[in-house]
Amino acid sequence: MKKQRSESREHIKRSLWQQNRFLILRRLTQVFFLGLFLAGPWAGIWLVKGTLSGSLTLDILPLTDPFLLLQTMLTGHWPELTGLLGGVIVVLAYMVLGGRLYCSWVCPMNIVTDAAGWLHRKLDLKKGWQPKRQTRLYMLVTVMLLAMGTGSLAYELVNPVTMLHRGLVFGMGFVWGVVVIVFLFDTFVSRHGWCGHLCPMGAFYGLLNHKSLLRVSASNREACDDCMDCFEVCPENHVISPALRGKGEQTPLILSRDCTDCGRCIDVCDLNVFEFTHRFNTKINHHNENEPGRVDPVTSFAKGAQQ
Amino acid sequence: MSDLKKSGLISVKRRQFLGDVARIACGCAVTATFLTVYQVQVKAMPPDAIRPPGALPEEDFLAACIRCGLCVRDCPYDTLKLADLGDGGPATGTPYFIARDVPCEMCEDIPCIEACPTGALDHSLKQIDKADMGVAVLIDQEHCLNYLGLRCDVCYRVCPVIDEAIKLVMTPNTRTGSHAVFAPTVYADACTGCGKCEKACVLPEPAIKVLPTRLARVKGAEHYRLGWEEKAKAGNALVPGLIDLPDRMPEDASSVPDFKPLFNPGKGKP
């Protein structure tokens, strides 16, 4: 892909840390959460018991996956108070912070699909099969209808996300096979296919993402020179345009519920266009002419004509 | 069709939208069909897999259990484990145990039920003696040492509900003609299905096994009245004035040397 970069960019030197801070922080967070669950079985330090589906922290804090809890309730079973309480805590936390934080900061499958995404870019492969983004919402509805219709947690028989986490904490069995399938699917069949198009669990957490506080803002969008680095790396790149290409005082916030708050766009942007902020901060940094930035085709044409 | 198009009733956009929805719906329908069939299949538990105490009936259990593994973590004897994908066991990720490996030790405080956040293990079960994980069945009398006339008694001795769930019922040893067989006999109402008998059986393969209740027990015939019970309920003979005629004995019985009748009809009558 041809990239348009402003020439004055060459003097910009960013450290490896700056180029990868949120990626590194995300990996550390993912490993931290996994470590909490593994410290018990591996080292006998029982801070957290259970799995992401349902857990008990420090023998006091119950957490339950609301995606599973909802299915259970749709089968007609009313869960115990601990389970309900755990579900409410998780829902509230993600609604306030950002629903799809689960996807990019907690979910163990994210490491797999990110790796697939990386390989996909390295091999410069075609996008492949790209089902509509809303397919996952239909999948979510299907999963819920299945729970209602069959009276059992049918999707849990194949849910790669809970399966992988349970496998890591309790023993993998054939779960490696499922992981390999998701990896190959995302690499060779469909770019960002699983997390970006199909996973009903991600769709569910996306629904909690409507009004959450943490948002990425393209507050410095006037500095953008259309290099497309962010679009290339973003697993949900349709969320960027409204914020980045907004005109005038249109909000620079990425408000789409599909944004996973992974912060990779902040990492890869040499021109510091993006930043993490809260949803009420609609500030736009107005551009100074002398700094590198978007090459306006009209002015650049005019400049060329003058010379 | 073309008229509709001209009139703008079916725009290109709408056609595209409907096409997309149809494709997605088709994919979802395939997924749903596969999962519907699959979830029916996993309901058939392998007969040696036993659910933890207080587990709801299998159908309800698969609706309520979120596969979190908290019951496994709180089991002090490492009895419980989660089913692995593809090992032919119960539904993936659900808790179970194999009695011959590690039986349930029947903790009095039932920590596994306590740990369950959804009630897939029924929190109303407070006494472990009332648990109904399955029923022990003496499955092979021909190899059971007690049935062979020996005094193994191991299953009887280890039973946590000794003399209620397993009793030794004395019967004549027909092989020797002069000894007794102490037959281990399971009384299903008292048996919790903990599997300690199955674990303890000294044979290479257990002669006594815990089976799911649906396999081990049948429903009694409700239409069939048991005369002696009805009589006890009524407090007297159901048919008044019934004459009990004396049983006929061989006429020359007294002439046979050492003849002892197997039973004496005169005795044991109320």
C-alpha cells in the first residue's frame, strides 16, 4: 500500500516504548489477569479461584461473566445470589470503564488473534472473507435464542474464549486445536475475522460499551497526514473515520461501541494524533501551520503551481 | 419487479441489505442447527461419570452450570475435575468425578455446593447424607467375593452410611450347603452415590459400581398393591373370614430318618 507521509516527518524519532506502550501494557495486563488465576494452581497462592466465567477473589469478591449469566437466565434457571451479584458487578464495571476493554485487555484469545493479525500484516495477505461487522450481533442473538430454545448453555460447548481460559487454568486437552483453528482463521481466511466480525461474546461486551467513560480521542487530528498506519493496525478500523475525519467541531472522540480501547492507534501514530481520554473531553488541538500535518490536496496543488 | 424498482420501493441499498441479512441469517442458522444437535448429544453422560453432590438433574444442570470450576477448587480431596474437550466425558468444562479414581468423601459442610455461584449444585441440600449422586449397584455377583461365600465385606465397611445404604443380608450358601453368604445389598434410598464402595472393591475391576439413578432404579408399579402392606394399613385382614387351610405335608414325612421340614407352617403366624 502506498503511504502518504509528510516529508517533515523524518526528524521525528520515537522510542520503542512510545511506539508500543499500550501494546506492552495490554500484554502485561493480560498476563497479570491470567497470572491471578494461575497463581493458585501453580504456586498455591489462592488470590483468585475459578475462571473468567465465574470467580471468587480473596474469598470475598464474586465475579460472574454476564454473557453466560444471561444465557443461564434465558434457559429459565434463576442463579444464586452470588452469581447474580458477580454478574452485576462485572456489568457495571465494564459499562463505566469500557465494555470492550474485556476484549483487548483481559480476554486470552486476544493474544492469539493479535498474533494472527501481526502475521497477516507481515505476510501482506489480502483481507480475505469479510462478513459484515454486525454478523456478531446476529450471532449473539442466535446464542441467546439457542439458550432459550434448547434449555442449555449450548454455545458454551464451543465458545473458544471461555474454553481457552478454562484450558489454561484447568488443563488444555484438545483446546489447543480450537486455538489453532482461530489463529489460522484470522491469519489466512479472514483478517480480524474472529474478534472483529464473529465473536458473540465480544458483541455482548460491545453492547456494554455504549456510554462508557474511557474513550480514544483523535484530539490532534489536524496533524494527521493520512499515512493510514492506524487504519492498518486497528482491529475495528471502521471506528476511526468519524473521529479522525470529522470536520470542524465534530467530536474527535471514537464513540463507536466496537472500539476495544486497545490503544494501538495511539502507539503507531508518529504524529500523536490519538490519546486516551474520557467521553466528555471533546477538545480538539488546533493545528499550527509550521508542524507536519495533513497535506491538503488543494493547497499543495496551489503551492506546486506557484513554484 | 422492475416496476417496483422504478417506483423506488425496492432500492439497490435495500436489496443489498436484505441480501446481507439473508447471508448472515443463513450462517447463524447453520451454527444453531449444529449446536442444537451437539447439545443433545452431550446430555448423554458416560455412565461412570458422576456429578457433584446436589447437582440438578442433567438437563437443568447443563442450563445452570457456567463451567467456572469453583466447585473443583473448593473440593478438599481433589475428587472433582472439569471435563476436557474431546475426552468423551460429560459436556466440556462441567464438573464430575470418577468414583474408581477418587470418590466423594462426603464433607459435612459440602464446600462444592457452597462454592457454586449459580445453583447448578442445589444450595438447598444441607445434609450430605441426603445427596443423590447416583446409586451403588452390585453389578457382578459372580465375582463378588462375598457372594462367593468369603468375608470380604470391604464395600460394606467403607460405606459412610454403613448398615443403611449397604447391609449384609445373610442367605444360605448353596454351594457348601452348610455356610452362609453375607450378600452386600444396597438400599437405594440411603445410598448417596459417593462411590467409596466402588473405590474400595478389592477386585481388579469393581464388582460394585455407582450408576446414575436413572439407570440403577426403576419406578415401582403404582397400580400394584402389596397385600401385606395393605393389611398393615387396614389393621386387619382385607378379606374377612378367610380360612387358612393347613399346608399339606408328605404323609410319610415322619418315617424319613433325619427329616427336617424347610419351614414349619405353624410358626411365624401372627
